[in-house]
Amino acid sequence: MIDGLAALTLTTALGQLCGLVALGFCIAGFASKSDDRLLVLLISANVAFALMFAFLASWTASALTVLVIVRIALARRFPGSWRIMAAMLAVNLVVAAVTWRVATDLFPLTAAVLGTVGMFMLRGIPLRIVLGLAATAWMLNNIVIGSVGGTLAEGMVLVTNVITIIRLYRLQRKYPDVMAQARRD
């Protein structure tokens, strides 16, 4: 174990640390029943993820994660906007094409596309299901690049997301009128 720690470069260690910081923000966000709080905490997590990917030289993932931050802000301001969503999808494709290095860069692109559609078009449980699929794609990327913190973060996102989906489902069953109104707001 000590040999493994000694082999870590400074950039790798910083990448792993950023992944752990992102983990904390993700857990707090996906544990929230509030979509607004979820999105704000995801912005913070994605700053840490972008740094993590840069430190680990996963350039497509890093660039797409910066776009995730922009996408979250736009989706909060323009929910349901097909035009802005289409523009974000196009920018994601261009950025992926410019930074593409290996076949596994498909994982962050898949995650970015799923996240974009989810953030603009979905709320509540459907949003969290699509973000769970995006988290799976991010986790596969993190496994490939060797990010312990990022892999743990996405694994915890999945677990926390499932728990929150169950909590929201139970609330819907208990208070259908209140939850229907919340989805419309």
C-alpha cells in the first residue's frame, strides 16, 4: 500500500482529492428532494469533477464537465426550452469531437447528452432516473481513467439517487395533489 501511495504523482493525487470533494457535493445534492437545491449542488460538484478530469488528463470529460456547469445554469433559467437544449447538445458534440482521444471518450459524451435532456425536459423522479443513467456513464469513464474518488462519487450518486427516487415516490403516493402541483411549478 505504501508503494502505491509513493507512486502517486502530485497531479494524480490532486485529481483523486477533487473526486472526493465532488463526492460530498453529489451526496448532498441527490439526497435533496428539492430540484433547485440539487442543481445548485451539482454545479459545485461539477467544478470539482472538471478539475479532477483535468488532473487525470481526461480532456473530453473535463471539457464536457465545464459544459455541464453551463448547462445546469441554463436549464435552471430556461426549463423546457427545446432550442437551448438543442444548442447545448450541438456544443457538446463539437467539444467532444475536438477533444476526442480514445474510444472510451464515448462515456462522458453519453453522460453529457443524457444530462442535457434530463435537465431541460424532466423534473422529479424522471429527472433523477436519467441523471442516474448519466452517472453510470460517468462511473464507467472514472473506472477507465482510474479515478477512485470519481468512481466512488458516481457510485454514491447512484445509491443516493435510488433512495431519493423511493422517497419521492412515497411522497407522491401519500400526497398526490401536492406533488402534482410541485411538478407544475
